[in-house]
Amino acid sequence: MPGTGAPTATVTGATPALTSASVADDVDVTAGTWSTTWTACFSSGTGDAEMDHWEVQAVTSEGTSPRTQTLDRDCVELQLAQGSGSPEGDPGRLAALSDAADLAYRARGVREDGTVTPWTDPVPAGSVR
């Protein structure tokens, strides 16, 4: 990782593909609350070794974060908004989704031998594909 003194990993193979990106509302009628979560999933593609794990980095208009987050699976999840009542037409939810467009994530796969794939292009938070 940059800035940690760790050696640079060897980059090999194809750039992973974004397989899906979705936004979902989880509504708890009993509690009268809701949350909106964005999920983006990646695949190493055909012919590449199975990934040991995945890493993501946040990307903003100011640049790429030096911090790398390890994922438990091939998807990144981000809670974009939460509130009470109904999410439909909630101005706070709409503002949070608009703000999310300023944040993106890029991902790469890490193999058991420590080699990594190239980073994907940044995927805007809140995007749907």
C-alpha cells in the first residue's frame, strides 16, 4: 500500500469488470425508518485465477484515497442515506444521492500469491448498471 512502506504488489492479468451496481431501499415499517444502500460487484473475468480477496479505494474530485479497504467478497456496499418515514420523495434522501455522485470507488483483485489485477475505472457511488 502506498505510504505504508509495504512493497509494491506485482500487477498482472486483466482489469476486473463491474458486473452490477444497484441502489436499494430497506424500509422498516414497524420502526418507521429506512436506509438506502448502494452495492457494486466486480468479477475477475474468464481465464484469470480466483481472487483471494478484493480491495477498493475511494476516489473523489480531489484524488484517490491512499487507504485501501479489504472486502470480504467481490462487492462494495455503502449506505448512502437513512431517515424516518418513507424514502419516496424525501428531500434528504434525494440530496444524499446527489452528493454520492461526487464519490466513486475503484477495485482490484488480490490473488493468493500476492499479485494483483489492475485497478478498475472509478464507479460513481449511487450509479446503477
